[in-house]
Amino acid sequence: MAEVIRLRVACHACGYEIEGSAKYGKGHYVAEGVPFDFVAVGKLESGSNKRVKGEVTATCPNCTVKNQYPI
């Protein structure tokens, strides 16, 4: 099953709003909007919900600064 990751953040340098989404799953990656890299660093489990904890790295299309965000 693919998990949808939606990214809506402001650039650290210029404040431009970066938006993008991707579906991650077993051998499956489909990006929409601004491309970003996702690195899983763990799992969050609360009851029946199991989610992936990770870090996102996105390059701002306005000023080309790389931004990193935990999710």
C-alpha cells in the first residue's frame, strides 16, 4: 500500500511556499509538484495507525536553496 506524503512548507531563505506531494510504497514513487527527496528514519505506531517518520529535502524553485524538514 502506498502512503501519500504532502509537503507544504516555506523556504528557509526567501519564504517562498514549496508545495509537492508523492506516493511512496513498495518499489513505487510518483511525484507531483515540486520534487523532493524523502528519507525514512523510523516508524510511528499509535493504535491501528502505522506511519513512517522521516526527513524531506526540497530545493526551492525560487532561490535554489536546499531545505530540510522533519515529518
